[in-house]
Amino acid sequence: MHPLIRRLHRTLSNHIDSFLLICTMILISLGLAVLFSASDENLAKVGSQVVNIAVACVVMWAIANVPPHQLMRFALPLYVAGLVLLIGVALFGEISNGARRWLNLGITRIQPSELMKIAVPLMLAWYFDRHESALGLKNYAIAAAILLVPVLLIARQPDLGTAILIASSGFFVLFFAGLSWKILGGLFVSGLASLPILWSVLHDYQKKRLLTLIDPSQDPLGAGYHTIQSMIALGSGGPVGKGWLHGTQAHLDFLPEHTTDFIFAVFSEEFGLIGNLFLIFLYSLVIARGLSIAARAPTLFSRLMAGSITMTFFTYCFVNMGMVSGILPVVGVPLPLISYGGTSMVTMLLGFGILMSIHTHKKLVKT
């Protein structure tokens, strides 16, 4: 190999975790194959997703080359900027389909809630790292407030799916920071006790989603339609599936949102139980790798970030598959690395870039 090419290869791959990258690329390749089928062989849509993937990979590589201690410097300004933008959405945001989630900046529209998927765990990890020497109940209370403010602003839009994801990412930071099991138990009991209050503040369509979860057949052409059709697709795949491009639920337009939130139903119908087990196996490899990086991280900040990113990835997988399978209510959560969409792809690979940074820079940190 020419020395210049060898040097370029070393520069590009120096901070890339090969195992995580290979698993990610296999999942993305599966996603493109399923998207081609789910979109009725629409090459333009697949091409658009390829562009999204290319941008996300550049972001992942760039973040992987930034040492964790440099990432810490962005925690506070990123969190504050995200809060300001969320308040801007609440005051001046555009309303679309009954929700106020987008902010028009003139040259472009942005969805600030997506920024908070990274900003919240980054801010919490930074906060706990600064107070590592003397963590007490007061610190956990402050951290809970740091988490709740953006979650409540996002839930108010309303965007329950994103609020759940951000709440889970923050919770995982609190958990890995050593929050007492007694406190967790108390919070769980308090949560159960507050269910009647929470029910009263839910929007009508959110209440309908929860009721439909119990019995989708009570509104088969309305609120229960998504769940019924996705369950039909899952069941009709059988052990080995109908074969790539041969699914019927999506191709006959019975299955809604079949390139985004419900793409797992398309995958299940075409590749069956065996395909699902293979997909879960790949996701398990990514999660295991992330937890391994978290366990070996040299600083509290690195451990909390790696643990939160990994478990948030698990939450994405679990919520989407549970939603499509009918065991969880329908919320707008994409299937990681499979669903069509640029924002979710960039956010996911940005998180993987942080994981790679933590893994490959650990030797540079004094322990």
C-alpha cells in the first residue's frame, strides 16, 4: 500500500471502533433493503436515505475524533441553547397536525427536541462529573430538575415519543450515577399513585391510544387501525417470511407509515421470525458493545455518557418493536438505523461517534 494511502487510512480509522462500525453498517444495509421494498421500489427515496446515511457517517467520524474531555465543554451551552429553542417553539413554533414542534428560523426549520436527545444526557453527565467527589441527594434532585424541564416542554408540544426517549436517556444517567434503589422504588410507587393525575392531563388522542392498546378492535378503522394492521403483518410473516419484495400489507397500502415508524412490520412480514431473531441479535451486539465501552471508560463522564447512549438505543428498539407488536401504545419512535429519516439517523450515529470517542481516547486519559 502506498504510504500516502496508508497514512490517510490510519487518519480516517484511528478513532473508529471496527466492531461497532461493522454491526452498524449491516443494520443500515438491512434498512436500505427493507426501505426499497416498503417504498414500492422507490429508488429516489432510497437515494435520499443514502444521502442521510452519508451525512450521519461524516458526523459520526467527526465526533469520534473529538476527545471526551472536549465534548464536556459543549454540555452547558448545548443544553442552554436547546432550552431557549424549546421555549421559542412554545411561543412562536409552527403548528402542524395539531402539534407545535418546529421552529422557523427563516433559512430553515428545526425541531429542537431532537437536539435535546444528546444535550440532556451530555449535560447530566457533565454535572455529575463536576460533583463526583461529593454526590448527595441534593445533586440528584438538581439533576432531576435538569431532566424534567426539557421533558415537560417537549411533552407539552405534544410529542410524547420524544419526551419518553429524552426522559429515559436522562434516567439512565441518574441510574448509572448511583441513584439509590430505595429512591427508585419510591419514585416507582409515586408514579403509580400519580397515574390518575397524569391521565387527567393527557390529550384525548393520547387517552385513545392507551385505551386502544387494551382492545384495538374497539376502533378498527380509527385509533386501532395501526396496531391491527401491524399485528397482521407480523403474524403473516410466519417462521421464514414471504420473501423480500413479496410482503402484501405494505404493498397494498394496508400498513400505515410503512417506511418510518412501522417499517419493522414490513421487515417481519418479508423475513419472518428468523429475520426478526437475526435483527434482534444484531441490536444485541451493538448494545453489548456499548455497555462494554461504558464498563471500561476511565472517567465518570465517559461512563455515564456511554451507558446512557447505549441504553437509549435499547429503548428505541424496545419501544418501536413493542409498538408494532401491540404491547405498547403507538408513539412516534423510529426503528434505529432501519426507519427512513435523516434526523434520527444523524442523532443515532452522533451517539455512536461519542461511544467511539470514549473507547479510542481512553488511553489518553490519566486514571
